[in-house]
Amino acid sequence: LGTDGCTMTGRILPAGEARDSEPWASGSKTAAATLLLAPNPSAWTLDGTNTWLVGSPGSGQAIVVDPGPADLVHLERIVAQGLAVDSPVTAIVLTHGHADHSAGARLLADMTGAEVRAVDPEHRLGSEGLVGGEVITAGSLEVRVVATPGHTSDSVCLLIESEGSLLTGDTVLGRGTTVVAWPDGELGPYLESLRHLRELAGENRIQRILPGHGPLLLNPGQVLDGYLEHRRVRLDEVRSAVSRGITDPLAIVAEVYAATPKALWPAAEMSVRAQLAYLAAED
């Protein structure tokens, strides 16, 4: 994985997924968030990376979340969309550093003069990082940073508090489940992040999930319950394999992820290694 950004280990549909008949495509998805779908679809990135332009039309400010690949046409569309609603790009925020989310950030910064904010200093352009609990503004719109390590150590989600929209990067996908990108990603922190998001959903602070790949999800509580249950089941399957003397990660992938397309087995192997490390820490 490294910085290449693979995201998914299967095609399991979490409960609550929006099942619109129309294909997932660019356009306004909420009052505050507009999707600009990057042209990088694959088995690893679903329809492509979801670049989100966040702000209020006419506010004079917009936040770009995950500019995606270094594709000039895509980046020009982002700039044009901001100008079209009189909200030029004033900040670029990365949910994490994988290349399918971040590779275009520096070029977009050159095009707009905006700083790049990220947890990982290597991905920043400017002096400011991201800290859980802090609020980033675009005009009067407030976006709260929610620290959610696990998929990667630098993963964050972003909560648009006024409308309850949560931008999740690769922490939660619009289809399937995400990889725990071992060794940078770890299962223990990922489970804690999911539980924290579930608490926010239970407090009715999250109304919808705007993921980094795939369509928005309209029932966040059920989705997060499904993610936690999926992790519990997978962990039990790996635990069972280990108890029978199967300890080679590739052998565990072949057994536990047999129904997953083989093109995604490298991602599954990372999750298995994260699960093995988690189980070892339990002993």
C-alpha cells in the first residue's frame, strides 16, 4: 500500500447504503458539500476518489477535502467549481496521505495559493496541521476535525456540524469495507475510531456519511454497527485459523478471504497482518 492508497477488502454492503438507481457522479450532494469525482476508478478505489468541495455558495471561501490524484483536468475542475459559486479554494485538507487522496494537493496549492493541512507533516504545505477537535472554517461554515486513526495512523474524519455530514476518507467507504493498512494502520486504534464515530451517530450528530470512495450513506448508525460486526467476525475467523496452527498471513487470506477477488488479496493480507498483531497483543 505505502502511499498508493488501496482502500477496500471486499464487496460487502453495509446496512444503510444509499442505493440510488443513478450512477455515483459529480454534483451537489448536500447543502454544504459538492462532489467532484476523480477520474481514477479501479477495484481498489471504487468509482474513483471523492474530492469534496465544502463551503457555502457566495461565502468567498471553500475547503477542498482530498484533491485526489495529480490529474490537471480534475484539479482545474475543482478550481472552476469554487469560482462558479463565488467560493474560491482557501484551504486544502487531507483525510490521510495515501496518493489517491493526496497526490494532487501540492499542484492544487500552486494553482490556488491555499495551504495543505494534514496530520502527517510530510503532506503539509504551510505551518498548520490537523488536530482532533479543532474547527476549520469556510466563511460561517464550521468543519470539526475528528481524529480517527486505524486505516492509517494519520487518518481523520471531518464533521460539518450544521448539517451532520461526516466526511470519512477511507475510514468508512460507500461500498464494502476498508483495509487496515498495516504496519502504519493498526486494528486496535481502528476499532476505537469506529466506536467513537458510533457514539457520535448515537448522539445524532452524524446524519450522513460522505466517504472517500463510493456513494454517501444515509444511516450512519447502522453502517457503523455493520463495520464493527464485520471486524468482529473477521477477527474471530483469523483467531480460529491461528488456533488450528495456520499462522502464515497468505494462508489465512486464502481461507478467510476466499470470497474476495484475488486482485484485492494484497489489501486483505495487510488487514490479516493487522489482525495477527492485535491478537498477539491480547496474549
